[in-house]
Amino acid sequence: MLFCSHCQTPLRSALWCSACQRLQSNGLQADHFSVFGLPLRYNLDLKILEQSYHELATEMHPDFYATAPADERRLSESLSARLNQAWQTLQDPTARARYLTGIWQSQTPTHERDLPTGFLQEMFALQEELEELLEAKDQQALAAKHADFLQRLNDLRHNYQQQLIELKENTPDTTFCKQIQQQLNAERYLLRLLESCSPTSSETDP
């Protein structure tokens, strides 16, 4: 539990004390979840997250510190930026998964470039096939590939998000962390393939 650096009241947010209404400089080093007073858990209530974001953004807005001492004005600006960064990450399911996995890796190290067994070989084969289609300017086949990659991506995201939602531990074991990291790495490959065969990138001048 975090406590206010001024009045020692337990904090609901690492950035702001609602009891004495003081900014918390220690909040600049807080993780995204502590910014909103949340446990390290993937499954969040996004309505509560959004409500907390707007409340904190209002309380800490730099406009309210226009006549405050210079150091307090700068702290308000820094904490507001910190709040926006945490909000942008946690409200996005993929960014939240990557961020949470990064925290776990500091406690349960895994190889950052691990991929599911056989995935890389399959991606190489698909990349070669895609390059041939791009060279042939086969728009119909490229559209089919795009749909296939998109389906693979959606299935992958659904799988790792469901695993994270069902997780009961705050710090999972190495095997679980490795499985999630592998899927996040695979997601990056699929996103690159999707970009390669997207309608805008595959169009050519007549």
C-alpha cells in the first residue's frame, strides 16, 4: 500500500492524495497500475479505469497550478503526462498485455525473442509466398492472404487475452510468462505480414 508523502494517508492513486489534495512526486516512478490504485492484473473494468482517469486528470490539471510555485507547476505537468501515459497503455488490451508481461519479466526472466514452436519457419514460408504475390501483383490472392493473417492475429489475441483474464496469480510462473511472451512476439510478426499485404501497401501505379 502507498501512503501520502505529506499526510501519510493511504493513497488511492500514486499521483495524488485525495485527503490533503497534494501532488505526489514519488508517483513519477510508479507503475501504470499504481497510478490508478489497481492490482497487477490484466482483467480490468474499463469503465472504472476511465472514470478514475478523468477524475485524476481534473484534479492534477496544470491549469489549476498556474499561480502555484514553479516546482509545483512542473510537477503537475509531469504527473499529468505520467497519467496520460498510464491511461493510453492500460486502456488498450494489447499494450496492457505487453506492459504487464514486461513487469513479470523483471521478476521471472524469460527470453524476449522466444516464439511458439515451428512459428518462425511457418512465417518464413508465408513471407516468401507473400513476396511472390506482391511481385505478381495478384490483388485477389493478396486480399485472401490479408484476411488469413487478420484471422490468425485475432485468434492469437483472443487466446493470450483469455489466458491473462483467467490468471489468478499476480506473479505467474516462468512457463506462463514464456507462453505469453511467445504469443506477443508472434503478434509482431503477424502485424508486419499484415502491413505488407494491406490494400494501401500492395497497390501500385497503373
